[in-house]
Amino acid sequence: MKILNRFLLKHFMRILSLCIAAFIGIYLLIDFFEKVDNLIEYKATAWDYFIYLSNNIPFIFVQILPLSILTSMVLTLGGLSRTNEITAMRACGVNLWRIVQPLMSLILLLSFLLLLLNEFAIPWNSKQLNNLLEVKLKGKKQIQLTRNEIWYRNDNQIINIAVANLQKQQLQGVKIFTFNEQQKITKRQDTTVVHFKNRAWRAENLNEMIFDSESGDLVKTINLENQTLDIDRVPEDFSGRENLNNELNFRQLSAMAEKLEREGYDATRQRVDMHSRLAAPFTCLIMGFLGIPFALQRGRNSNIALGVGLSLGIGVIYFIIQSLVMAFGYSNAIPPLFAAWSANFIFLLLGIWLLLNVQE
């Protein structure tokens, strides 16, 4: 049986390596040509290109590995079926599960590898890419992003924002501190929610505190309604706040969501991304399992072109469903846990149904 395991794993690994290299090359080529104009325009150096490639490849690897596994499983088992090697194994008393067991064990190990990459490597790579493309090359004034809040200065003001939601065109937990020329606080404005309407930020309820410009003592507190705030940004300027989730791992997202919820803010996006950190790596296992019945159903009619086309079609359908349920999760239409895992669950049921048909 060890000989059989080595034979199957060697065959599978050879195809998997080719698929990974091909998909990374295609992905990197398309992505590079999309950004090369910006890199040239902002006069990127050779070192900038190296940073871009070295940090982009791990991110691409995580994205394309499930599709590579599906393609490799279809081509491996399909090729063995076409040459009657699967038939020979089963004639010798080797059942279907025994044939795919070493392949699924390897895929399980790759799933745990992706889990580790998502937890430790990919957040760091995403941060390096964002700093390179948005700050260093484009020269955008960097908004100070902590794990939980946004801080930036605008002339004599310091603005603090807890949550920026681009989809709803709103900011939550806004605090504006106004200082005089001697850098002493003169006014503080607090509001729970600010909406972007008619090119202006408006707060339905605003708590304004006035301070003495000399002593800094609180003079009076005023509660105002329907006020326009002096915020010199549009919602798109806070896109880095949502992209910040890509720079956080599961534990950091969990801590961030808990803190936001304790403070009374919406942490739906953080919850969805948090559960997605766990669900995404196990897509590899689902795709590997799904590839078994698709490969064996074709039998001797299997061929490379059909296998690749079938795998790409399944990958596109999975991406559409995953994007759809994630969008529902972000909008709070479905629970975050369901949004992160539902695509995997749907394709797992599909794979079980197809596999039962093959066994019959």
C-alpha cells in the first residue's frame, strides 16, 4: 500500500505543482498589467517591483490553491480512469476511499497550511502591499489606522472615527477635537452616527463641549440636532479602514469586533471577515472532495481540456456564490457565521450527492 500511496501522491503533486505555477503566473500577469501604468507613473524603483512581487505571490497562492487542488484532483483521477488504472486498483480489492485517502490527507495538510498563512503571513503581506501602492507610490496622506479606530489631523482639528462604513455612507463614533494656536483644546464634538448626504457629513444628534481657551476648563455643553460637521473627507477616503481587515488575523479581528460591540458600534464586517479566516482554508478540502465524483463520472472519456474547463467552471460558480453570501453577511441580511461557511456547505452537499451517484 505504501507503493500505491507514493504512486498516487507523486502523480497528484506533479499536476498540482504545474497548476499552481500556471495559475500564479496568469494571475500575476493580469494583475501586473493592470497596475504597471501606475507603477511607471509613480516612478517605482526596481526595489518597489521586488516588494510588489514578493508580497503579492503569497497572497495569490492562497487565492488560487483551492482551484488548483480541484483541477489537480480532476486531472489525476480522470487520467487514471482513462488509462484504466482506477479499474485495475478496484479489481485488486482497493476501494474508492482507499484510493483517494492519501490525496485527501495531503489536501487536509494544505488546508492547515493555508490556515497558518492566513493567520500569520497574509496579513503582513497585505499591509506591505497597501503601504507600497497607496502611501509610498501614490503619495496619499496616510490616515493613522489602529486596530479599532481612525485618527487624522485637519488643520486645527484632530478627528477620531471608530467605524467607517462605505456601503452605508456613514461614520460611527465620531469625535472632533478643535485646538487654538497655542494647541489648547477649545471645542469637542461627539456624535454616534454621521451620514454623507449632498456632499456633506451630517449628524442627527451632536454633543458639543466648549472649553476655556486659557485654562482648558469645560465651560458649557450643548446638544444639537441635524448639524453639518467639518470633515474634509469623502467616504472613499476611508476605504483603507475596510481594507484594514485584510491586515488582521482571526484573533485580531475577534478582539476588534468585541471592542466595537462593547462600545455600541456595528461590527458585522469584522465578524464576517473573522469567520472567513477559518472557512477559506477548508475550501481546499471541499474542492478536493468535489473533484472526486466529477473525475470518476467521466471515466475513460476524461481529457485534459475538459478537466481544466470543468474545474474553472466550478471555481467561477463557487466564487459567485461566495461573493453573494459574503455581501449578504456584510449587509447583516444573514448571520456572519452562515455567510462565511454557507458556500463550503453547499458544495460539500453537492459533492456528497455526486459521489453517491458514482458509487451506485
